[in-house]
Amino acid sequence: MKSLLIALAPVLLLGLQPDDSRSRGVIASHPSAISEDDLKPTITQEKVEAYVTKIFSGYHYRKFGLNDSLSNKMYENYLNEIDRAKLYFLASDVQSFEKYRNQLDESLSNGDLTAAYDMYNTFRKRYRERSAYIEKLLTKPSFDFMVDESFNTDREKVAWAKTPDELNEVWRKLIKNEALELRISGKPDSSIVTLLKDRYKNRERNLGRFRSEQVFQMYMNAFCEVLDPHTRYFSPAESDRFKQDMYQALEGIGAVLREDGNYIKVVEVVPGGPAFKDKRLKKDDRIIGVAQGDEGKYEDIVGWYVDDAVKKIKGAKGTVVRLQVLAADALPSDPPKEIRLAREKVNLQTSRAKKEVVTITQNKHDYKIGIIQIPSFYRDFESAGKRDKDFASTTRDVQKLLDSLKAENVEGVVIDLRNNGGGSLTEAISLTGLFISKGPVVQVREQTGETEVQSDLNPEVNYDGPLAVLTNRFSASASEIFAAAIQDYKRGIVLGEQTYGKGTVQTMVDLNQWIKDPDKLGQINITVAKFYRINGSSTQRKGVSPDIEFPSAFSAAEYGESSQPTALPWDQIATTRYDLTKYLNEKQVEKLREKYQQRLKNEPELKTFTEELELFRKARENTVVSLQETKRKKEREEAEKKRQALKKLETEEEDDDEGTVATKPADKKKKDIYMIETERILADYIALIKSPSMAKR
């Protein structure tokens, strides 16, 4: 990686200055298309466009050409970014933009931003036309909730409206849908129109605050998105905010937020924060309302800038904030959920690995099992560099927990990596080393084709007993490296859901550190390498497929790297040399799978859980909602029944009957159906190892 960055510097310092006279000509060449109110590109932006294009062309992992194919994809990305739901542009507008479809590749190299600003300025005009219609509609609202009509909430695949009247009809239904949502949620009729007026005034006010810098960032990221989902350009202002957020994310509720269309979206829940401990706020959830304290009224934040929303959500330590949240997996007819959180500074200690000991009764035998939950792969590099004795480290913490579990005579260990989004690669490698003798853990392949094998060099094995690794769809990056190594070495059994599939490496480059220019240029996050398992398979897109897969509410098409159209492809390189362990064999895995399948078919609880998950997934595929109040209420009731059925299965208090888990101490706890099944499988694994017939390899 270092070799790549060293090579990057001299190239960026040479030959990248666009001709300023040509750059100025970009604006002057279309005087008739620009009004005084329109946003316009700056000369600095034109220079940055050419700089960034040159960098990506030479150093991005994906080898690509500046051609019509790239231009076509970038055009579609930008059009979707501006008006994904097809609520503003008319078909005639889109037709007028077609001239740019195959020209953006040349524009990138030349620093030509004509297309970017023409398309966005047209959007501003259409937005104001829509605002005028909405104001008129809400001046004398006549919503008839007795009429039997419906609205499709998913508009990405519909055709562009041909006339303003056609678009008016779309907006009539959209506003009626929002009014009906508020009405069913208990808002009095007298306040619904006022709330909707305020909501759309906020959106129009935000449009007025949108600056040239934000248009440019959006356009450049339409280019980045062609390359892969993790490459990104940050404008100077966004770059400064990103650096601040690295520190400020440790205060308030412990969540990283960003704008996503008209919504404030949760990008990450920070381990150790109030939201992380509460467990209800999830990645990709959308926050639509904020209230202060236990009695404060909700403020609708749909259409707000993220900066304004964050000011409302953050606050003094110990104070309460209430959030109205549209869950990422919500059905179209679902009401928002309310989440109450007490603000506090994120305590990184609470995000460190934890252990628990449970006893499971299986086939009339008791099995004592240790569970270690790892929320992230953390490492305090600064303290480690100073040789502090007790610096935070996943591996050091887990080693202590394993020693403690061994002292308690557990018969097996579960490593719980659910919702672990990754972290330190160093920790993923050293953690693997606690369970294997020395050997390779991961391969890293750079854009140049050079491959580096990264290994655990410590021959000591800290724990050599039966091991299970539990993953879900949101286990990513470093989690996948650890789980893949355990699976490839046959060191333990991997259970749960297919992991996220994020197998790429990014590096952040501050453009002003690499390019001599007096203006602030921003920064880029560029994909420079890929991870590969020791068996040669990439973790990209496919992630890690468990040895035994549990039923899931999430499909690969909806969540994970494979849901991103421009994600780098899965591929394979040469296997590196490694020695299989003798802890697990295919015959044992098959036997464990058979036992699990029997329970899946015969145990009422597991069977019901699987059926309810499937019903819930199918319900989410229907994006059409009724605008008739009686039907809508019925839709919501049916959705709530499905949700409650799942919730009951997932959160009932456990009993102490045979076949269930009894915790130590004996206090009852909320049920975790995935963990219970993991413990059962691990108990089956322990039994197989003890069986003389299965002990013969």
C-alpha cells in the first residue's frame, strides 16, 4: 500500500494544470442557457475535475477507459441522484439532456462542467414549479380518504411524466399519502396541513441554500459511483466536516448521519454509544422527526440538511432525545417507530469484547458454552505505538476472555460477529492467531497486480477447543477476513447469514497534500486494493457463506455489497500455502447440517420463525399502498401482525425447559433465536467430537 502512495505523489504534481482560458470558456460558451439565478462552476472545480479524473484513471483498482460506456453510466447516476423518484423532471427535460449521455467522458478530462450545471439548474426551475403547485394544493386541501385509489411508493422504474398535469396528479397522490400517514398516526386534521406546509417550505429553503460546491460534489460522485460504491469525492466543506465528524461521532447518540434525498439516513451506529446499546436504531434507518426530552413536541426534519438535523439530535450529556424513525426494513404501510435515547459521550469501553457463559441441555446432556461478542475490530494505534501496557485491542481483550472461559471449564466457544462492520486489519489477523498456529490469514492484491500475503507469525494457540463463528448480513470487512480464515483452516464452524461482501481497500487522499494549488481542493476516498482469502477466493460481493445458513429477513439483492450495481466483481487468485487443522471435517459439517435441518422441519418454533420471515420478506416486495383510509388501516394492521409475530419469536423470555438455554446467573433474559440455534449446533459439534466413531478421521 505504501508503494502505491509513494508512486502517486510525483504524478499528481506534474502535468495536471488545465488551461484556465479554456476553463473560463466553459461558462462563456453557453451564455443564453444561464440566468442570473443559476448556479455556476468555478475555475477551481474545473481544475479538480481534471485532477481527480487523472488520479482515478491511473490509480483506481478498477482498470477503466474514458469512453461512451462510462459516460452513459455516469449520466444515469447523475440523473438519478438529482431526481431518482421522477418527481420533478418532465420527459422533455430528460430528452434535452440526452445530448450529454455520451459526452461526459470528454468533459471529465477537459474540466467541462456544462452538463452538470445545465441539468441541475433545470431541476431548480422544476422544483420551484412543484413548490408552487404544492402550495396551491395545500391552500385549499380536499383530501377524500373514502376514494378507493392507491399510490406506488417505488417510482424508480416508472416513466417520466410527459406533461405538468400528469406530474400534478403524481404529486396529488404523494401529498395525500403523506397526509394519510399523519392522520393514521394520530395527528389531528387541523395540524396535518400546517405540518405539510412547513415540511415543504423547509425543502424549498434548503434548495435555496444549495451551493455550487454541492452540485460539483454530487456530479463528481456520479463519476465515482461508476467505479465502485466506496470511491468518493469530498468537497472542501464536506472534507472539513468529515474530519470533524471523526471526533464528534463520539458524542450525542453515537450515530453517523447523512442526507439521502429528503431524508436523514443512519450511515453507521458507533459501537459504545447510546444507540448501539439501545439496539433499535440500525444502519440505513431514516430519521423523520426529533423531540427534546420526554414531553417535547416532535419537529418534522424531512427535507432538512444533515447539519441542521444533527444540531437537534445532539445535546448535553444526560439529556433525552426522542426520534421518529422509518426502519430500513419497514413495509410501505408501516408507521415510524419511536426511539428514546439519553445522550452521552460514547464510552469505547462498552464497545469492547464481552463474554457470557451459558449452559444448554441437548439430548439429556448439559454443555457449558462461552460466548464472546465482538462489536468491532478495534485497536488504539497511538497507545500501542507508545507501548502502553493496557491499550485497547480486540485480540488482547479476547485473549483475556478466553483465559477466563477456560478457567470456567467451558466445552466450546462462540465468537459472535453479528453487525460487526470491521475495523483494524491488524486485529483480524492477530485474532485469528489465537485459534491457529502460525500461518497466512489474508491476501491483499493492489491495483498493480502485486499480492501480499499477511500472516499470523505467533505459533502459540490460545484456544484449541470446539469453535463456532456467528455472522449476519452486516458482518463486514475485518469480520469477513476472520470468519473466512477460520473456515478455510477448518478450525471452526461458521453459522448464520452470508456476510456483507465488502472485500475492497480504500485510502483517503487530501488533494492539497498531493497537488500544488493555492485553492482548497477537497479530498478523495479511492479504492486501491482487494482482499482475498487464503484459498484464493475474494471476499468481495460473495462475502463468507456460512457452513450452515440460517433463515434471514435480508436478501443479497437488498443489502450488502452485491446489491450495489457498480461493486467490484468477485474473482479468484492463486491459493497461498497453508496447512489445514484437524478440528473439523466435511463429514462432521454434513452431520451438523442434517441435525439442524431436522430441527428446522420438526421444531414448531424454528418452523414458525422461518415461515414468518418469508411472509415478511414477501410483504416488503409490495410497494403499492392504498389511499383509502379503511383499507390503509387494514394494511397497517396486517403489517403490524407480521412484525409482532416475528418480534414475539425473537424476544420472548426464555424458559428453563430442556432444549432451551439457562443462563448463569439464573435471571431470565430476552430470547435470541439465532444464538440459541448456534449453541445447539455447537453442542452437537461437541457431542460429535466426543463420539468415538466420529473421532476417527
